[in-house]
Amino acid sequence: MTQNQTLNDKETLRVENLSILLKKTGLAVVDNVSFSIKKGETVALLGESGAGKTTLFRAVMGLLASYDWETTGSIHIAGIKTNGLLPKQMEPIRGHFMRCIFQEPALSLNPSIKVDHQLKEAVRVVNPDISPEDLNQRILEAVANAGLTPEVVVGRYPRELSGGQRQRVGIALSLVCPSPLLLADEPSNSLDSVTVTELIKTIKKLQSTGNIQTFFIITHDLSVLQALECERVLFMDEGKLYEAGNIQNVLQNPVHEKLARIVALKSIINIKNDDVPERRNLGAPLVKVSNFNFGYLQKSFFQKKRNSIVKDVNFEIQKGEFIALVGNSGCGKSTIASNITKELNGFEGEILFDSKPINAFNTRKESTEFFRSLQIIFQEPADTFDPSLTMRQNLVECFSSMGMTVGEIEEAFNELLDRLNLEETMLDKLPKKLSGGQKQRFALLRAFGSKPAMMIADEPFNNLDMIAQESLISLLKERKDDPANPMSCLLISHDIGVVSKLCDQVLVIDDGKIAEMGTIDQILYHSTHKATQRLIEAAKMLGTYSKEKEGV
Amino acid sequence: MDEWLKKLEAMPLKTKLMWAIVIFIALPFIFLILRVVSSHTFRLTVTLTIDGLAIGALLYFVIRFRNLYLGLGMLLAIPMQLSTSIAFADFPFFIDHSAVSRFTSLQVPSGDYLLGTDYEGRDILATIIIGGMHAYLVALITTLTAMLVGIPSGIFLSSKNRYIQSVATSVTQFFEIVPQLFFVLIIMGVYNFWAASAAGSRLVSYYSVPIAGIAIGLSSLPSIARILENRLSLLKSQRFVTALKSSNVKPSKILLYNLLWKNCVAELLIQATFLFGAALLLESALGYAFEIGFGDLGTGGYLSWGKILAEARRSILFGENIYVIIPPIIVTLSSILGVNILGDSLAKHLRS
């Protein structure tokens, strides 16, 4: 099996009657799936979270531990049966024929090795005797393809990059070598819309130059598929696979009812909110940020320098108002939010919550009051829960520390479990047994449970499929319009389309400074800054934003 | 009773294994109560039956959950545990029987002396039992000391406060640099010197056992502290710590409950078990090699398996009277192997 063996015109990937059962529970996560992909096709796998897509990919890559999973059926890659192969035998196939971009690629980086070394390692696995100049060129190419500049990457550790930059490095890891079959598991999840469009352009370019021959992508985001112009869409629901035709077929007559629901939701989400509310002035604002400057300390022997990340930010949030922080990844949005929630400190300037500086909430009683009224939804759901406690224990611990009584906790569970499409049985599971989307929905439960007056949502729509996104949006709207206790929200997002539906004010942040600030109307129609215009262009390309009000 | 059994079944496997080991190790202490009863035969029979039943029950549960490896470990560690239980219950009887006496030296196993007597005239069975108790006590004190100093050191090593961290680093590095053997011997030497010089003036009580335990425990501080530091640093960098802080959970509670108790205790138990085995080994080895260093009886020393072997050196060198050395060899081997197997099987199951 040499690397130079080219694939003939047989199918690149053929799966026949594949069933994967979890040995512990006997549950068929993948149920009698059969399909085949020919050379040069671009195929998409759509489905809700928990439908079995990642498991299917893992089986194709040969990464399922036979200790936990029982596989029946067969998988053929380029005509070779890879089903029962030992790891040693799979190695030549994996590196040379297939590459995979995993979900949350940021987590696949080794935190103690510099980023460029990791990329070089990835190349050397496939081409062990490549010359150093070629090696350098390869990784610089891959980095550029993924949308990063070389200075960001060379000589840095993963912790020094922002979340989105890590995501792109993870993608670059898979683009370093030409691969006949490229698998991608939700690569666009945490990326901002500009990067997603660039990624799609890169993939199309690589397909045309022959670097990638066949592209198989999992996603729950129809806009990505539209931009990618997929020829074939497969839909997966609870382990079973359905052919859904090409992207036009999917949009016009979806073959499964869940698919129909997803398609319907897509158009609903993109309707622009025409009734722009007046900026309410109800007296003192809930949160007031003035002259805010922040930078990380660079500890050197002689002086403590701060490299400023966020400069000169000023804004206010009234009660019941939704403000969006929009911008490219790495521009400082999460940093601002982390300072408001007291995760980071050492900022210059002033942050007032309820007319009180946030550093003054020191006693136990005051801090209970502070955290009960200010809740956060984090960006990556992977490790937001204690891995040794069940979900119920996790949530009860958080809720009771915020001062909620047992009755209030019960009420929160009853109200929100159904809304967020979660089952009671999931409460007694450990976090590692749940899928990414389920964990994110539990994180939403934790944030909404205490009925906070202020919510900070850091890219909450990232790991959610369309149906869950719809429930989140309706929850946010309901809480916002609650007459007794209107909730304000600081929504951080890179997706200007979703933001336009929910938010009253938009702050566009570019490179740590506020580029533009104003209502939705002003930003979308009368924007002047080029950062804003870039974002709008990207949203248009992805189809998440359209100027006219669309009928369903 | 039924619902109690149901609750038992419902516990996750890892918790069941941890409890099985803890009960196995802590069981002998129950038999201390029997000291109030004065009859020797009563104490002996009660101890044997209860201990036998308890071990049988543990083995049954363990085998039922198909952990044969763990069962093997328990089986091999039985001599030590049984000796300890019997000795805790009936200490005066056995210590009397392990008295030195020229008249009864070198008797082959017979009705009177079940395993015979050794060169000094001690009843070998009695010495095995007392030796077992002392081995257990030293190892237990070692483990407890190591935990007592190691856990705070580990916590301080992972602290973000630079002053606390540097103090903890200095302490840990001290124990990493000074060789364990060296440290233990110095402490034991000093103690024995003092005990020997004071021996004439009064009967020095049994301080050798705790001091040996503390010495070995202190020198094992790095093994606990470093593992804890590693795990805590890893856990602290995870999102859920930030999430808990944002839910207003007290930082001390996060550290002690969420991080330490829920996430680190399994690893600490595994380390503790291995430490127990290592302490048994070290104690026997030092007792054999530095017979004086670990005390003569009367200067506060204590009877240990290593010491018995040391006194019976002639038997090893010349191959005579092997019934003298076979019992201590078998029980030492079996106990150390058994405890290490217990640690290994715990590691297999708890480290998912």
C-alpha cells in the first residue's frame, strides 16, 4: 500500500449495511446505513445533534474502540475493506487517503508543543523524508489556506491564540497534505462568518487544483451547504440515513419531516426584525462600561508591560435591552465579556453593575446577588461541567450556590427541560456521555435557570443545531419581553444574521476598538466601517441575511 | 435489608471497589474492642470468625463483580490483615508467647508450638502475628503521614500565589533530593541512640513504630504531592472551574469538594495503596539489614518480620532448620505482593 497508488474510478467510500451498537446499552447509534461516494463528489451529512454522524465518521476513520462498540456491516475505502483491520494496517490508509477535520479542532492541539511544530509533525507522518524548505512551504500554505497569517502561528503556543485562531489551526492540520478524501465534522461551528466563507472558498480552490478530491462534510448549517454548492445531501436521523438529493431538492421538497422542519426554521431565522424598538431610557442603565482598557501582563524581568487587547470601550445596557458584540474572532469580544463576569481582572476603567462597581461585590451575600443576576453562556461546551458529577449534581450545585431554593430548582427543571428538548434521563448521566449539542443545551439550562437580570451569551449558537437554535431564540425573546422582569443580554456573535433578529443595539468591534455602534438599521444599511461591511458580505454569501422580509 | 442491598447494587463500580479496599484495610481496628474481654480463647475465636466472615463476604462481592484480580490481591494480603486483627484483639497473649527463652529454643513444629520456635526460643507463630501487626501499623502510619503532609503540599504547589508555591516547592524538593533510605536511617538512628541511652533509666515505650512510620511517610511526600499538583493544575485550567465560580460557588468549596474530593480521591487512593506496599517492603528490608537501627526490644524497638529473618541468618546461610525462616518469608512475600496487586487492580478500574 504505497502512497503513490492512485485511486481508480471505483468509489472512494462505500458503506454497506453498517450498524454500530454501543455495547453497554445495546443502542444502535448507526442503524443499517448504506451509501457510497464517488471520486470527486462533494457530499454533506445533515442531521440533528446526537443523530450518530460523528460516530459514523469515527467508524470510517477506524477510530472506534472495539471494546465499547460493536460494528456489523462493511466499510470500503478505495476498494479496500477497512472494517476489521488492525490499527497497524489502518495507518497507511488513514494518513494517505483520508484526513479528517474534527469537531472543535481547537481541542486537538497539544498545549505544550508550538503550533508550527505540530503542523510539521502532521506533514512528516505522511511524507517522512521531505526537505525542510518544502516542509516550511507546505505548512505556510496550509496556514494561509485556513485563513491565518504566518506571524500568528509561527513560534506560538496554542494558549496564546484566540479560540477562533485555534480552530483555524486545527483545520490547517488537516490541509497540510493532499488527501483524496477529506472528512470534516462541523468545521464551521465556532468560526465567524468571514472565516467560514474563506474556508469554503479555500476548499473549492483545493478541489479544483486536485489537492482534495472528495469532500465529505457533516454540518447542521444549511447556509454552509448552500455556499459550498453540495451535489449530494444525506440526512441522518436517529441512526438511519436518507438520501436527500442535491441542495435544491433539500430546500424545496425535503424528504424527511425533521429535515423539513430544519429547512423551515432556516427561513424563519433570517427574516429581518422590522419593528426596531425605541431605545428605552428607563433611568440608570443595568451595566455601564466606561473607558475600558484591558491587556494581558507580559511578565518580563525588568518591567511589567501590558499588551493591550481592548482599547477604549464605552457602552451601556439598559434593562430589557439586547446588545450584540459582533466582530471577527480574536478581536476582543470574549475578553470584554470575561471582564464583566469577573473571570479576568486588572482592567482599567470602570464597569458598573446596577450602579455599583463590580469589584465592590465582595461579601458572600453581595456576590450571591451579583451572580444570580448575571449569568453566562460559555463558548465551548466541552468542559463547562465537572466531569465527575452527573448533570443533575452539577446543576443543583450551581443553582444552590446562587441561592435558589429546592422549589425554585424544581421549577427551573420542569420549565426548561422540555423547552430545550432535553430528557430527564439525561440528568443522571455524566457529561462525557452526552453529545456536544446536549451539553450546550444543559449550559443554557444552567444560565436560564436562575432567571437572571443580565445574560452574557458568548457565541451560544455555535454548537447547536437549527432546532435548538430556534428554542434558544424563543427563550431569549420570551425573557426579554417579560413585563415583570425583563432580561438584558450581551450577545457575542459573529453571525450578523442571527443578531439582526434579536438585538436592539449592535457594537462592531475590530482589533480591540469599537468600530461602529448603533441600532440594527444603522449598522446594516448605513455602515461606514469596512469591518462591518466585510461581515455583512459574509453573511450574505452564507445566505443568513437578506435585506427584504422573506415569506416562508 | 433488601433496600439496603439495592442501594449497594446501585453504587457505581468504582465506588464499590474503593470501599472494598478501604474496609479490607481498616477492618482490624474493630477488633480492638475485644481487649476488654479477658478470656484468650474467646478473643481468638471471635476474631477469627468475624474476620473470616468479613473477608469471605468481601471476596464474595468482589468475585461476583468479576474482579478476580482484586480478589487475588485480597487473598494474598490476608496473612497480614489476619495477623493484625488477631494481634489487635489479643495482644498480651501473643507478646508473652514471643518472649525470648533459652529453654525452648529450636523446637520443631509440634502440638505445643504450631510452627516451632526460633533460635531465640520465641514461638514462631506468635512472632509472625506480632510482626504482622507491626508491619501493618508502620505502613498505615506511613500512608497517613504521607497523605497528611502530601495533600496540602500538592494543593499549595498548584496554587497561583507565588509565595505559597515557592515554599511548597522548596519543601517538596527537599524530600525529592534527600534519598529516602538516608532520611529514614538518620531519623531512626537518632531515635535509637536516644532510646538506648535512656533505656537504663526507664522503660521506653513503643515509639519506634510511629517514628518509623512518620519517617518513611515524610520521605514519600513527593510521590503524593507531585501527582496531586499535576491533577489539580490540569483541572484548574478547565472551563468548569470558571463556570462554578460564575455560579457563586465558594472557591474553597470548589477546591476541596469538586476538585479534590470528586476528581482526585481515586488517584490518591491508588497512590496510597502503592505507598502501603512500598512501606511494607522498606520496613522489612531495613529491619533485616539494619537490625539495630529498627530497635531492640526494651529500647523501644519492635518485632518485625525483617528482624526475625535477620536473627535467623544462620539458617539462611547454612541451610539448617528451615522451618525457622519459611514462615516469615512466605508472609512477607504474600503481603507485599497482595497489597501491590490491590493497588494495580484499583488503578486498572479507577483510571478510566
